[in-house]
Amino acid sequence: MKTKLNFTDNSLDSTQILRLRSKSLDPKYDTSKRAEKLNKANEIVWECVQMLVSRLKEIKLELPATMNLLTLVCPSSVTKLVGGDGVEFPQPVYETQVAENTPPATLLHLTAATHTQGQGVEYSIKEGAEDGLFTLEANSGTLAFTQPLDYEHRDQYELVVAVRAVDGSGGSVGEGEARVLVRVVDVNEYPPVFPSPLHQTQITEEDDSDLPKTILKVHADDDDGGECGEVRYELSGDGVDNATQPAFSVHPTLGEVYMLKPLDRDPPGGQGRWRLGVSATDGQYTATAAVHVNLKDVNDNAPYFPNATVFVTLPENTPRGSSVAHVVASDHDDPREGNNARLVYSLEKNVIDETTGRPIFSVNASSGLVTTAICCLDREKTERYTLQLVATDGGGLKGTGTVVVRVGDINDVSPRFSLAAYQVTVPESDDTARLLASLPLIDPDITNNITFRLPYTGQSN
């Protein structure tokens, strides 16, 4: 009959069981040597045996010589070992590893020692082979796996293997156990994959609040486990490549894209869409995706006239509604964003006709076409007009330009003498050729070809 003693020391973390077989606790039997023989492969087990022997001496416990099973509670790092008088494994725990996807092969060659010469041994898997992944050859102790293992499915297997000593008649004369840990080594077999080839976000231009700040997060899936499934991210493209002060960065492991400084969408230095590229690598494979950062426009640009001053020449007597100049302003704001770049033209400084009191010029509010508003211009009254044209965007920002109108002359005024009649006295019998009189002539036109004649003599000069 076997006697079982359960012993617990409160100073121990009781999570694992150490089971030792001994012939007796007779004082003449060297228990420490027996324990040392069993535990050379595991120092922690040996420490537990020492604690047990010490405790038994303290309490002076005497046990029958027929008692051959003792149970001790030991720390969690201790593994379970059962060794009988007839047979035992050289070590309580075996560890091996195999790369995932490896074809079926041998893992270990287990051996056990019998205490009596001539006894045979038989090996078997006691626990952990329920799914048929492992086999243990009964006679040779060859432990093998039957199909490729998958790290992503399971990264470790724990088997309990048993050995039985048999005598010549096939009867069991002793048993032993050991634990086998099979660790599956991960293989980098899957590349990272972005769920979408394009990631987009929209932010407001010139936004400088809470910088740097996250504007987007990217993620690439990698079906590998462990280190092979760890992905690192890198960023390239607009505002990153060859930039002394980069506009963007990405967290190498989280995939968060940060904006580092305010962005401008307007020409000449800005752009409405910033095109980036993000890459994800697991150390062997790399995946890429596009990132577009679209900027929402704010009305931060006033209209301006590319030509600040425009000179035109218009003939006098031009009829009402005639085209004077087509002057167009520019605005770097986005014309698709509300009314930020929608321009309205007006004449801030016009010319009023003194006779009628009406403006002489007008401008089309949407096109910027300047036309005459009356008929007609008279060069003889005004040779030059200066107009101030204003372009106003939807946010009230303004730009100004100048139109200088020169009035061209036409011969539309008859010449006239300064006096209606001139009287000249000439001495009688004077036949000397000399100047008799100077007759001033008035003609405001500048395109003249004046001819004089004396209607009474038919002579002209």
C-alpha cells in the first residue's frame, strides 16, 4: 500500500507539483543523493528537495519503509517529473523548436534508463497529442510531427511523454514521465497589405493650431505573427523629400501622419493637394500606398491686376458703348471655394461729363470690360482721362488698377480767323513787294492741312 503526503510551505508560490519516488526514509538511506541524481538537469527541483529534507528533519517525521510516493508543492518554474524505481528520463523537460511550414520530420530521440539490466522500455505520449500532430515511436523513442505547423495558429505545444519499464514477461515494473516543449518558429511568409491604395484627408490652409498634430492614420495588415508581423512606416513626397523643414512626418510603428507646419494652397509657392507616399515594411516585404492631403481654401489673398496701369488711345467722337479696355484681375484663392476668388469690378474714380453730369465711362461688373457711357468724347475739351478700376472678391478684399485713356484727334473743327475783318493801308503807286498784314488763324484740331486763298483775285498763297 502506498502512502501519500501533501506538504505545503507558506513561503512558497505553489503552482507546480514535484513528485519524487524513494524506497524509504530510513536514516541509513541517503535521500539527498537520490534527489541529486533525479535533479541534475534542474537546479530549482534540487532546491525543492533540499527544502523537503530539511523540513522533514525539523519535524522529525518517521514514515513507514513501504511509503514510496511523496508530493511537494514547489515554485512555478519547477516542472513535473515522475521517476520510478524501474525507469526514468535523464531530464524532466525537453525543449525543441521547428520552423513553421517545415515538412513532417523528427523532433527528438528520447531515451530512458532502467535500474535493472535487461529490462525493456516502451514510450508513449500521455498528453498533448489529441490533434494527431505528434507521434512517439514506442520502441525507439523517436518523437516526430505529422504535418507542417503554423506559427500564426499556435506558437507552442506542450507534450507529456511517458516511459514504461517492462520485464521479460511484458509486465510493467516502473514508469516515468517528462515534459516536451515544442516551440514553433515564425517565418516571414506574408507581406504587409494596405486595405486601400489611397488615403485622403482635408485640412484648412494656414492652420497653425496645435502643431504638430495628427491629420491621418494609415495601417497595413501583416498576417505574420511575432516580429515578422511588426510593420514600420516611412513617408515620402511633397513637403518631405529634400525639405530643410519638412511639412509632414509619420510615426514609424503607429502609422500616424503628422502635419508639422502650416500649409499654403495658393500660388506661387503653395498647392491645393499635397501628394505623399507611405511605405510599410516588415523587414523583408514592403507595401506602398498614396496619401493625398487636400487643403481647404481660406480667403487670404486680395485680387491684383497683373498690369497695374493700362494705356489706351480712343478716337474722339467714339459712340456710346464703345470698348475702351478689357482689364482682368487675378486672385490666388480657390475659385471653387465659395466666393473667395469671385471678382466684382467697379470704377472707383470715374470722369463726369460737365454738360450732362453723367459718367463718361462704365465697367462690366463681372467681366472687367470698360466702355464709353456717353457720346461722344471731345479731344478739344479733354485730351486724357485717368480711371481707377477696383476688383473686389467675395470676402471684401480689393485690388486696384489704373486705366489711362488718351483721346485721339480727328479734324472735326473748322479753322477761323481771330478777327472777322482786317483793314490794311497801302501807299498809292507802291509797287514794292512787302508784308501787308498777319492774319492769325485758330484751329484746335491737330490733324490739319490748312490752305489759304483770296477769293477776289483767285490767287492763293
